[in-house]
Amino acid sequence: MAFGLIGRVVGTKPSRLSTAARLIPARWTSTGSEAQSKASSGGGGANLKTFQIYRWNPDNPGKPELQDYKIDLKDCGPMVLDALIKIKNEMDPSLTFRRSCREGICGSCAMNIDGCNGLACLTKIESGSKETTITPLPHMFVIKDLVVDMTNFYNQYKSIEPWLKRKNPASVPGKEILQSKKDRAKLDGMYECILCACCSTSCPSYWWNPESYLGPAALLHANRWISDSRDEYTKERLEAIDDEFKLYRCHTILNCARACPKGLNPGKQITHIKQLQQSG
Amino acid sequence: MGASKLSGMQKQVLSLYRGFLRAARSKPTEDRKRIEMIVSTEFRHNSKEVDRKNFQYIEYLLRLGTKQLDQLKSPDIVSLSSVKVVASKT
């Protein structure tokens, strides 16, 4: 396991920041074992914070409830995901949530923290004694605790056919389809999407029509393929989403741009599609 | 006797049950009986145990059932099987 990690660090080049991407500072966070040895030196005066977490168990179904957990912030990493893992390890192993990369690239830990959608691994725990409320993504069916049913979201992504479609083969057969730097720059702000569903689940229009409206994430990806100069099915793609419900449920509420943990602006991409529909 | 109007949720449950039985018809005979038995015991058990007003749980079971039905409908799937898990007291 360590082998693979070392290989990855050596191989990466310093990334060029695109205008859309936010700077996410890297941090050496203490692991649980190291933190506990620090705790003994901390002594008294623990910095307790209460987390109210949405709980619902399908095996003992009743009403969903907010359960309180107190965490000593001195013993815990800075992010909400650190707190959740600490609760699961030490206090309540039955707490269920999705997580994978812990660095904001996989999109698994998307949840609603203090009313705002975001990734748990990127949201810092707010210092101070106010309670933090953690609930699953709003208006999504809950499978257990903080885990929601994402199948509708993924089906909508699948429905826009997010792959390169060409009518003619490549100009040099067997080689890459070439693209100028300017054309590649058109995809910036769209390719970074990690499909965390924070934007779609923050859109009130998506709340009221989840089955018919595609949602900001799927439409962002639709624009990514429409704007790709290598793709030859632009007209067909535009016609496929030129629908009262699929596209025009967007009323530029722009909650999506606020919620995106990667700093993308789905609303802007949707406006671009609408403009293309108008002109085309 | 007065016609008892079924609520929307009850109709969904019944249509899911019907869907399972129809899917079972397309499978070979022995598996068909097993599927029908598993599905009918599950539905009857839930109808007795689950509170009629517990909408969240019923909707959860409906979604779970619909996903399982979609899997069952595929021609590659041959049969259903179920295991009873009893929590040990030790």
C-alpha cells in the first residue's frame, strides 16, 4: 500500500491552477494514534464541540432523529470527515456514511453541513461552541444515516451520453484526435466535476422535479461534451436536451455555483447551453 | 360491500408484487416456485410487521424491491435465494 502512495507523490508535477479551480491548501493532519498521545499532554480544558447527526436505520425503522455527539477538537483533525471517522471509531460504530479519498477528489462524502452542501473532507469544523448539524444531501432518498440513493442522479448523467461521439474517423487513423490549446481551454471549469451531487441537490428546481429536470451536474457535463471540439454530434446533443423539463427548469437560481466544493459554476454552463439553443 | 379505495402507496406495493410474480413466470419452473415463495413470504411478513403509517420505511422497501425486481428481470439472472439471519444472543 505504502509503495503505491510513494509512487504517486514522485510522479506528480506541480498542477497549473485553472481560473475555475480554488486553491486547496495541503495539510499534514495528525492521525488518530498520534493525536491520542497528544491528548495526554493537553490535559484538562478540552475543546468540546457538539455534532448533531441525522440518524435513520432501515433495520429498526422509526422516525429519523438528530443524535448528539461531543468531540474534543484537540484530538481531532480539522475537517468534518475527521470528526465523523472519530465518532465512528470511538463512540458509535453504527454511524454510516460514504467516504473514500479524504482529499476532495472522489466526491463520496458529499453531505449537508450546517445547511450548506459540501464535501465532508473539505469542510473545516467551525471553531466555537455552536453545534454543527450534519444531514444527508437534501431531497434525496435516504438509504441509511447519511447515505443517500444516487441512482437517479447517475442515470441522468448517463442519459446525456458523456462520451466522445464521432461521425468521421480521426484524421490520422490510430492516432489521437488533435485539439488546439484554445479549444482545450474551453473545457476548463467543466472537466473538473467530480459528480458529488452537491450542486444538483442544492437546486430548488431539482428538488421539485428530480425525475424530469436533469440538474446542474448533468447539464454541466452536457455542456462539456457540447463544447468539446472533437465531438461531432453537437447538434444532436443540443436537440436531445432541448426540452421544457430537461433544460428549461433552470431558472438561474444559482445555488449550484454556491454549493460546488470544487469552485465550478454549473449555472454559467447552463446559460451557455441556453444561448446555443437560441442561436442554433 | 363497499369498495375500499386503495391508497397510491398500496397500489404501488401491489404492482411491485405483481411485477415480481410476472418476472418469476419467465424463469424455469423450479426456480419460479422458489421466487414466488420468497417474495410472498417477504411481502406477507412486512404487511404484518410494518406500521401502515410508517411511510418512510414503506417507500424505502418499495425502492429496494424495485431495484431487486429490475435485477431479476434481466435474462442472465436465474433465481432468487434468501438466507435467514438470526442474531445470536451470546
